[in-house]
Amino acid sequence: MAISPAWLVFCFLFLGHGVVELEASHQVYRDLKLSSSPPEHQPYRTSFHFQPPKNWINDPNGPMIYRGLYHLLYQYNTKGATWGNIVWAHSTSTDLVNWTPHEPAIYPSQTSDINGCWSGSTTILPWGTPVILYTGIDPQNRQVQNMAMPKNLSDPYLREWVKSPKNPLMAPTAANQINVSSFRDPTTAWLGPDGSWRLIVGSKRYSRGLAILYRSKDFFHWVKSQHPLHSAEGTGMWECPDFFPVLINSKLGVDTSTMGPDVKYVLKLSLDDTKHDYYTVGTYNIDKDIYIPDKGQVDGDSGLRYDYGKFYASKTFFDSAKNRRILWGWINESSSVNDDIKKGWAGIQAIPRALWLDISQKQLVQWPIREIEKLRGNEVRLPKQVLKGGFSFEVSGVTASQADVEVSFGISELAKAEVLDPSWKNPQALCSKKGALVDGSLGPFGVLALASKGMQEYTAVFFRIFKGHDKYVVLMCSDQSRSSLNNNNDKTTYGAFLNVDPVREKLSLRCLIDHSIVESFGGEGKVCISARVYPTLAIDDKAHLHVFNNGTQNVQITALSAWSMKKARIY
Ligand code: DQQ
């Protein structure tokens, strides 16, 4: 078996001793039968969201930029449209919009991953070498942490990966008392000023979510810390943790090892129990190696979320070419398993989003990467106008099933806002109670996406403004209750409170509509809600786009632009 020069360099630099025996990752997994072809009529396949031609996908894994190429690896079932037989599928891109597929990068080939190659992350070492750490499922079905690195560093596509013969590098033992079936998804490692690398692995002890901390001097020998980086009672298993610095007062991103007075930290956890990605903003005490969420930040399901719709197991990476931090997230399904099998696929990835710390330092802001705008066709722009209470109109001239829509509202009659009942604390419940058809005073106003001609189907994304105790409160909702006549779909309504002051700020909404997804950004990215919808009538050229106001009060449309979106080259 050939010895990769990359491994030699790596071992030499880190270990300083002789050659180790290597094992290529593309050896043992011989059972890669491909499933049958999906049906030809595919009204729900997306045109500019990432999805492979068929089968199941879930978590984005180890995203990175290497030699000018973006790499997306992701959990993929080689054999069908439900979860199972998971490998790391692999695609590359020069622009995060158009993608070239490659052979799976990592699949079961070692004892330490023979029952599965689950999620993990890439760390770019200081001299530019990417290293993947991922969870393997061993013959006893224990979750252990493994390493792989590129076979050929001069290949920008990083097509072949070689696993460390020392795998697993981290494993549950009687001594460390780690839960063997709740120990997964290592993060990108960060380098402390003491020269030690650190990373966290998701876990739980009873119902306490844990971010187990490991340290290493050489990237091979990882020592578990006595205490976790962070933990929270009652949150259950923490999957796919992500821990990274964000600059104060800047939209630029920084490398994961950046420290200093200009940064705050974000800890994101994916809650296995509720399938929500929540995060807190806080400080990282490097001396004690603990993360402390800021006062007012909430650990758990009622905390801040990247996205209040379908969005899970997300992961960020630092894009060193454009100095930004980019977020990838898996948009899981709202269709039934039977429908997934019929259509031959399940799951897509959200449009990658740039992410930064809001000026308030209390939350993050996300915005679709600028590159997606190159898919915009002709712009349909409407003049400023009043949208009277009880009125709606169609935005024509755009391909409503494949569009990018930006609209801003101005409110002058704020005094007429409905009073917020202090018991209305749960925004999702409030959006369900007050859906798009329930008229109010200021709102609901917003967009009806993927609407059928006779309005039997539509997905409503809208705002309501309430008068709170000492300020106005903006509610943003995505109401899927009438999105499809097919009742096998999950049509849960989503919602969140939006931290925008309608007295001083405009109220903006952007919707990326792509056949079976409406990905919405409120308040210039302060709240994101992604909805998977499967209309039966409002498909392809039978889909329509409307702006509506079901409140009694008038609102102004201060700007409205809509673009038909071209198809990205994904496969
Ligand atoms: N998906 C992976 C796990 C991870 C989960 C398995 C999150 O590693 O915890 O496909 O969706």
C-alpha cells in the first residue's frame, strides 16, 4: 500500500518519529449498490439549493475552503431515500452555488468506523493541511472519534482521504465514563496560546447535554478534560456542536483559533430531542477552558435559534478567501417517509449563509451568501405604495416557484397596534393561534409564496406588530397550514419574535422560494425561518406570488424587488 506523502509530513511535523502504516479509506466498503432511479416527474426538486440527484442526505460535514475550492461533505445514504448506510458524500465548488460531485470521501473501511461514518469537522492546520475528525461506529456500535487526511495535498479536489491507523483517537472507556451511544460529532479544533489543540464532542449524562472537551499537543493523542467546555441540565443529547469566535462590531469572520478582546464566542448545539439548532453568545475563559453564556442567553429549546423552521445539524467554517464565516445547515423533510421513497430523495442543504454578531452583541445575523444573487434574472421592481388593510396583489413577471423576493414595509399607524397579552410568550404558538387568515390590526402582512391560482394552497410568511409593555413587539411567522392539499406533510406553523424597532427601522423580508422550500429572512437576517412545503397545485408555472395585508390598518411597501432565479449547476 502506498504511503501518502501528506501523512509523512504530518507525522513528521507532529510526532517527530518514524513512518506509520497507512490505510486508505476507499478499501473495504464493497457494498455500494446504487438504488433505482427516481421518477422522472420531479416537481419538488430544488433548482438552486444543494441536493444530490437521489437518496437521503443529512448533516453538512467538514465544510472548508482549500486552495480556492469550497468543499461540502455531507451525510449520504448510498442506497436509498431514508437514513442508513451513511458515508461522507463530497462535492466542490468555486462559488458555493454551482457544484461538482466526487466519489464519497469517507466510508466504512476500518474497525473503528465499520458500522458507520457519522458527522464531524475539518480543521485547517497552521501550514494549510486539512484534517477531518469524524465519528465512527465500531463493531460494538460504540461511538468513537477518528481522523482522516487527504492522500494528495496537491489535489485541490481532495478526492482521496486516508484514515489514521491510530484510529480511534477518542473512545468511551470504563475510566472516562463516557456514554458509548452518546459521544459524537467532533468540532473543528482550535489552538490555544499554550500550544494545545482543543475540540469538543457532543454528549449527554442522563438529561444533561454535554460538550466534552479534549486537548492535544500533536492532534493524535487527545486527553479528555476533567470538565466539559459547557453543559446544561434538561437539554438532552447535544449533537453536532459548533464553537467559534465572532468579531465585535464587524461582519467579517475569523479563524476558529482567533482569540482576544475583539471577539465573543458562539456555542451552537443541535438538540436531538427536538431537532432544533440553538445557540448562545458568551465568553470563553481559556485559562479555565470553559464557555460562559452571557447574562440573558438561554440554554435549550427556548433559546436563540439559527432558524425557527426546519434546519438542523448545522456547521460553520471560516472562509479565509473572503474573510467571512459561513453557515451550512441541513433542511430536513416535512414530507412523509412514503413520499420520500416515492420521490427517491429526502433532505436538502440550506443556502449557505454568512453569519456575524449583531451590533447588540446579543444575537447573530445571517444572510444568504452574495454569490447566490448571480442566479437572479430580470428584476421586477414595484414602486413605493400603500398596501391597504384587507388587500393583496399578485407580483407578476417572476417565476414564482423559483424566485428571490425582497420586500420592505413601513408602518405609520403604530399606535393602533394590538396589545400583546403577557401570556403570549411562545412565538411559535402565537403564530399558530394567529395564522395568516386571522386578521389583526397591524398585520398579518407579508408574502404568500407558492400560491395556487384559486388560493387553495399557499405558504404565508408575515409579520404582526403588537404593543408590548414598553416597546413594540414584532412577530414573524411562516404559516404552512395551507401549503398543500396533501395532508401527509408536516404543516406545522413556525414563528419567532424579531428584534426590530418598527419606530426607527424598516421591516424587511426576503424569501428564497425554490419549488419545495421557502427560506425566509426577517429584519435583514435577524430571524430566519425555513419551511419545506409540498403543494399539489402550486407547482412549476402554476405557482403564484402575492403580497398581502390581512390587518385592518394600512402599511406601506417601501421597496419590493423580485427576481426569477436561474438553475444552479449542482449535478
Ligand atoms: N447525524 C449523524 C450524527 C449526528 C446526527 C448521523 C445529527 O453524527 O449526531 O447521520 O443529525
